[in-house]
Amino acid sequence: MATERTLSIIKPDATRRNLTGKINAKFEEAGLRIVAQKRIQLTMDQAGKFYEVHKDRPFYGELCEFMASAPVVAQVLEGEGAIAKNREVMGATNPADAADGTIRKDFALSMGENSVHGSDAPDTAAQEIAFFFSGLELVG
């Protein structure tokens, strides 16, 4: 399996509860390295641009409001098969369906407030990483 990079976002429900370190520990225990990280406050416009792919879905407005409601931690994870590994560590979108020990099973409050976001494919990962980070900030 090839070394990849993927975007991870620790969402407002988790940053409000000071879970960044616990979530990062799960990534690192799974063999993923954090090669870039920043805590930022998204505006509604920025959240809307990031989630533009969902603009026609009924949850889009609520999602953007949630993501702009408190700081998030955007980060780039690197490792063998990082995209799939990150999604495995995150767990199912619905925490009720997530496996024991996953981030969403352990920390999510609901399907909407599910603590983390992760890229779903190599092209998406590249676009999402570029949204938050310049090449100079990626220090593998």
C-alpha cells in the first residue's frame, strides 16, 4: 500500500469538549502521522465553500452553521493507505453504527455532531488539503 496524505477535521463538537489530544492519539496509535495542523474558526462563507459538494442536500445549511459555530482543527494525516485508515479510525458517520474504539463511537454526540471529518478519496484529499494548507505548511 502506498503512503498517502488525507485531510482530517476535528469538528466543533469535539473542540468545545477539548478532545483534540484524545482524537490525535487515536490517529497516531493507528500509525498515522500528523504532518500539518492548525486550529481555525471558519466563517459561514468558508464552511459553505468547503462543503459546496453538498449544497443541494437538505443538511447543507445546518452543516455550514455547525462548522462555523466554534473552532475546528484542520490537519493532514500521512501514512500507508492513510485515506482508508483514517476512515476506519473515524468509524461510521452514524455513531450508533460505528465500531467500538472508533472516534465517532467514543466521542460523537449525534450523526450531525460526529466529531471528525475525513477525505473519502485521493482526489478529494488533494482538494481538501489545498483548501486549508499551502505546500509550505506540509512538513512530513
